Amino acid sequence: MKVIRSVICATGSYLPQKIVTNDDLALRVDTSDEWITQRSGIRKRHMVGEGETTTDLAIHAARAALASGAIDPATIDGIIVATTTPDQVFPSVAVKVQAALGCPPKMAFDIQAVCAGFVYALSTASHFIAASQAKRILVIGAESMSSLLDWNDRTTCVLFGDGAGAVVLEAADGNGDINDRGILSTHLYADGNFASILQTNAHDKIEMQGKDVFKYAVNHMAAIVDEVLQKNNITSDQIDWLIPHQANSRIIQATAEKLNMSMERVVMTVADHANTSAASIPLALDHAARAGKLKPGQLILFEALGAGLSWGALLVRY
Ligand code: UT7
């Protein structure tokens, strides 16, 4: 059966220049490099400088993606930005990116699904393409999580970072089977009954019941990767790369174990980037792409869970 697939034809990313190490944090709050590294796998994170915004990060990442694919901004049919930290309540980051890049006045909007935001945005874009409503969509995950940190809460302020990643999705003809290039299946979930275990407080700062989130992340990721395998009628040894949301190396290891995948097939950037929410997957993807790890035709599994709870996964042939 002929179908329209969405192929990842370019990637880009951007990290703000300011680097904050665990030792830097230990000067500010009662913590240590040893605790942060052991519990989360994080060693450092990037943070925006004075006056630098989520939109600035998004524009840098988008420009890098367009440059890597030699793509003319005039050919972009739509822009979707996954972010929880827009510079303003409105207008969206997406419209500002559109204006800055000189893209045509086609659709542009933000999606807010926190750490699952990029998986939600990529799924949404692929459905627009499958419905023939767009041919080339720029999908960005961009966050300034540092703006939401409570520096009196050592249980959360050590875990997050800032950054942005972008991909260009392009329509391509497929046969409707597992050999097609592009997004092969999308799996999205949310359960608002768990909204209070990870949220912002009255001062717009993060509060999290870390142990609960950890438990749900491990369980939901184990269930959703099973669902992806079943839906596509594949076994985990057919997956070339796992590119998970980068919140905690122990959550990532648990998912890899569930898939029986060696860590060599898992893209891990949490040590250097920390948790950049919706930006973490496209950052990890671009880093793996630029390191020459990803080859056209390889199968990649993306998965993420975050506040909401919201979670999801995508199977993509690169
Ligand atoms: O991206 C959205 C999804 N978010 C996540 O996936 C995060 C999920 N959760 C986690 O990653 C982990 O639960 C954390 C990294 C947040 C915490 O790890 P944990 O192994 O669950 O530690 P814990 O919360 O049980 O804390 C253990 C101890 C506590 O001390 P006591 O009560 O045992 O004396 C904490 O007070 O570590 C203490 N602690 C710290 N110590 C030094 C908590 N934060 C810190 C800190 N530095 N920054």
C-alpha cells in the first residue's frame, strides 16, 4: 500500500556557551559531583546567558539543520516548536523562528508536552505530512529550563540544562512496510492523574517527586518499547539505535536492558547536557548524526516521558 512517509532529511542543534559543572553547583547548593553523577549520570549542563532566550536557541538549531541539509528556508511548509519555556506566553516561539529564518507564512505553532514534547511534535508533523498538508516541516525542541529552577531545592536544580535541537522532516513515497525510510509508527500517551508529581509551583519553579517519576518512567518506557516492537512486528535486535529522552542515565539503562540492547547502541548525552526537556532527543540525535554514527536506512527508536505525565515513542528508519 502506497503511503506518504516523513523522512528526517537534516538535523541541527545548539547549546548556549555557558557551561555549569557539578562542582560549580556544589558552590551554590548543598550537593556534590559524586551525588549528581551517581544518581543521574549528569556531569555538566549548558545554561543561557543574560538576555539569551529559548527563541535564540531555537533559531541557532534551526539554522544548523537547514545548513546541514542545504535547505532553502523558502521551502519550509510549517514550523513546530516543542517547548515548555517560551520567552513569552504569546506569541509562540515558532512564529519568531519563522520570521528570523525568512520562512514563508505557512503554519507555525508551539507544542507543550514538556519532556515528551519533541516526540509529540515529531508525531504531529508526520501526520500533517501523511495528510498531504505539508511537504517539509521544521521540527524544533528548544528549552531554557534554567528559568524554572528553584535554587533552594537541591533535588531538582542539579538536573536540568538549556539547549535546542532541530530536524527537517520531508515527505517521501513509501510502500507502507518496515523497509520504508521515515517515521514508521508513533505512540503517544498522557495521564493527567499524575500531574502533581512533576509540576511548576506558584512561583513557576519546578517541583518533582523524583522517586515516583523515576518509577513511572522505567515502567512506561518498558511498556511502550514493547508496544513499538509488536506494532511493527520486529524484535529489538533489529533496532540499530535507541535515542531516549536524556533525564537520568539509570532510566536509560533500564530501558536498554528491557530491550536487551548493549549501551553501545544507545545514544547518551545526559552527562554533558543534563535534562533539556523537549530539546534532549533532537540534541542527542544531532550529536550522533554529526559523530557519523547514524547511517541511512538504520532503525532508530525514540522514547520519552515527562510531566503530565506525558510519554511517547517513535520508530524511524533514518
Ligand atoms: O524529564 C522528566 C522526568 N524526570 C525524571 O525522569 C527524573 C526522575 N527521577 C530521578 O532521576 C531520580 O529520582 C533523582 C535523580 C531525581 C533522585 O535520585 P534518587 O536515587 O531517587 O534519590 P532520592 O530522591 O531518593 O534522594 C536520596 C538522598 C536523599 O537523602 P536521604 O533522605 O536519603 O538522607 C536526598 O535528600 O539524596 C539526597 N539528595 C541530594 N544529595 C546531594 C537529593 N538531592 C541531592 C543533591 N545532592 N542534589
